[in-house]
Amino acid sequence: MLAKPRLAVLQTGLLLSLSCLLSACGGSDGGANPRTYYQTKTPYAPQQDATSYEAPPSGFNAVYTGLLARHGSRGLSSLKYDLAVYNMWKKASDDGALTALGAQLGPDVLKIMKANFLLGYGVSGITTPGYGNETQLGITEHTQLAQRLINRQSALFESAASAASSNPRKIVVVTSGVDRAVDSGAFFVKSMLATKPALSSLVSYPPAPSPYPEGGTPIAQPDGTNRFLLYFHKLVAKTDKVSNTANPLYTTYQDSQAFQTWLNDSDLAAKQAAILADSAAQTAGRAVLERLFTKAFVDKIAAGTYSFANTGSMTFSSDDGKFTSTLSGDGKTGITDLASGGSLIYELYAIAPAMKAEANVDFTTYMPENQARYFAYLQDASDFYKMGPSITEKGSVTWKMAQILEDDFFNEVDAIASGKLTNVAKLRFAHAEIVIPFASKMGLKNVLQQQALSTMYTYDNNPWRGEYVSPMAANMQWDVVRNSAGTVLVKMLYNEKETDFKAACDGARYAAGSHYYDYTKLKTCYGHVSN
């Protein structure tokens, strides 16, 4: 539990932020357009017109490109928010406590639920139908991302395609091994090859690191899987244990364990509790719920007389009757007060745009703009503490584990700088839990700004925004060019916008104001040591 003085400070910060949010002071937060308060669920859009990209300096030609991408827009990850909200709605219906608007909520929740139960059924390229899969929008995001990469680097890939038989260079594809990341990579590669079929012989899926776990029975992973590189937030002893301190992956495994310990830290728990316990959050929740249910029903939630959770089982079948899915909730996601009730409805509001093709429901009806803006802030606050820059006094616990990924990007360019042109591209597909720590590790502007333990993250005092750091299909790309003298330059794109490396590396710019950085100086700035 937080001491009362500290809680008062946190609540004051939240109240100030609510005041700003409800009056829309300072315009849309984090660059969002009206009604797009979806934060890390924001559907992807490139952030810069490709025609405005800075061209390589005279005498330099493209030799390599590297990518890290989050999976595309998806459905809900599991049966939790939707079932908890539905159970609340069902009780209100049984009590005769629905408003006219509230009567529409239940059928719309069932549409979202059915779409998630069946998500991916009948879609070529989806491994296993159900929760967590990419939606049609997510497939489109990666299809188009690949097309833009091919177009931006047309000369590089045309050269690779032309030399495919005489001097083949690899297009290395690696994923976390989780279905939606694997599928994203497959849709991306499919799009690349549809655009330039001659590249097909260059696509390579390297063997997974093995044998792991150390000291146990090795568990085989499919080629193209690298959990250490692209699932480092959740390495577990059963599949990934590294006990040999001389193993290069030992540090990554230990950093993953430290992060998972952080998730149970009392200071994190206190911050997360303060976010929803604040009176401003309760006020926002009441504003949402009283549009759907009678005041008497809402008062029972506020008093703790009524509470709801994702309990029970549901069954849905495809329209053709050939696929049926039955799932049960685990009871761990609950509605215990007004804030949690509003926040779970916000979760459905935030996922609905990604599922337009599958569910075609508009949850803006249930989430007024002021409350959408506020619950978006609460979501950002939660993510900021859990896996963003977090608390100053906790050091780098939330991003230290991304060192392996930073090294991987640099190691690829090391090879180019040493004259080894084995790879023409490396494509990595992962998750928000990878992209967010990596952005912090790279020290990107408006990303790595921590908060002291005595303060609370708000939109007024911190620029970190989930919709910028990791929307759906968020990506970082490094374009590498080289001249005849062997000088190597690197330009970074973040969500397809030319983006500076950390401010301390400004001296590595090839020219004043340029987005190209001298690679030798850049890796010195980041402290990278070539293997």
C-alpha cells in the first residue's frame, strides 16, 4: 500500500491531468486525431510521405536494410474484457436496469466476442483461428508495409534479385514464434515476393537458438524462431533456461527474469492501483456507465454490492457450421468499481477499429470522447510504468533486456562495414512488449523520460504516448548506405518517419541536419563493440 502522503501526490497529478484531458487543453495528445484514442491499439499508418525522405549523400548507395515490426492489428488477446463486460450487461438486463443505449451494448459485445472466437477461420495464412490473431486490417498493414519497403529500397532489391543465382544475398526472417508474429512475417514476405518474385530464393529462416533449456530436455523451435531476440520479456525456465554464465545468452535470460520480477514489484503495484483508484477515474467510469445502466445499478457497482468477472463459458460456430469454438473465462479480469467498468468498455472501444471487417461495430457510441481521452491516458500510464521508461529509481529494468536486439541491429551493420554482404535484409517480427523496451533502449526522443517515484506520469509532465511508441505494426527500420571508399552511413525510420538516434549521438551525423549517421561514430556513441 502507498503511504497516504504519496497517494495524495499521485491523486493530485491524476486530477490535474483529468482537468486538462476533459477540457482538451493543448489539442490532441501525442498527435492523435479526434476520436482516435486507441493508444497501443491504434491501427497503423506511415508517419511520413515517402517522397519527402532524405536521399543518400552523393556517392553513397544502398547496401542493406533492417526491420523490427510489431505484429499487425489484432483482435482481443484472450476471453477477458468482453466476457466481463457481457456479464455486467447481462445482470443489468436481468435487473431491468438498461437504458436505451445500454440495450444495444450486449448484442455488440456478442459481435465482438464471436468475431474473436472465430478470428482467422477460413483465412489463408492464419495458423490457428481464435483470440489473438491478426485481423484483415492487420494483414493489410503488413502487406502494405512490405510494399513500401520494396519501393523505398527498389534499387537494393533489384540488385539482389538480379544477382540471386550468381551472388545470392539472404533476406533473413525471424519471429518470436508466437502465432500473430509468425503470421505477420508470413504476410509480409508473401507481399514482398508478390511485388518482386525473383527474391524468393533469397528468403532464409535461420535455425532457432539451441539446445534450450540448458540442463533439461531440449525443446525444438521452428526455423526462423528466436525467443531470446524477439520474446525477451517472457523467457521461462521450461523452454529458455540459460545457466551457463559463459553463454552469450545468459545475460538476456537474467535480464528477462529481472523484468518479470519487476512485474510483481510493490512500487509498480502501487502505481497501477493509484491509476484506477483515483477519484477522477471513478468519475470517468460513472460517466460511461450511467449512459448504459440506471443510476441505481451503477451505484451498486460503486458501493461494491455488484462486481463482475470474466467467468463462464461461451460457444460460437462459423456461419458455415464447419468450425465451433468453446472457451471459458479464467475469472481474473474483474469489474469491481466504476473505473474498472469504464476501462473494460474502453478496451472494447480501442479494439473495435482493428476488427471492422470481422465485427463491424462502432464502440464510439458507448465511449464519449472526453472519457475516451481519459481512459486512453490511464492506458498510457499503465503501459508507461509496466514496460515503458517507468520509475527513475528502478533504473533500466524495463529495457535492459533489449540489449540483445540493439546488438543484433548493430551486428548486421558491422558485417556490412567489414565487407561481408551476406545479408541484404533482416526482417524481425515481434510484439509491443519488444518494440517499447527497444525504443527506450535506443533512447529515442520523447520515449526515454522516466518519472521519479514520488511523482505520477501525466500527459502534462511526460511526452511518452503509446500511440507513438507502439501502435499496431509499429516498426523501426535502418537503411544502410556505403560509398566506394567503404564509408558506411545509417538512417533510421521509426514508423516510417525519419527519426534521430539519441541526442548524445548528434556528433555522428554525416552532415548538419542530416538523418544519415556515420556508422563508426554511431556505434561508438552507443558503446557497441563489434564481435
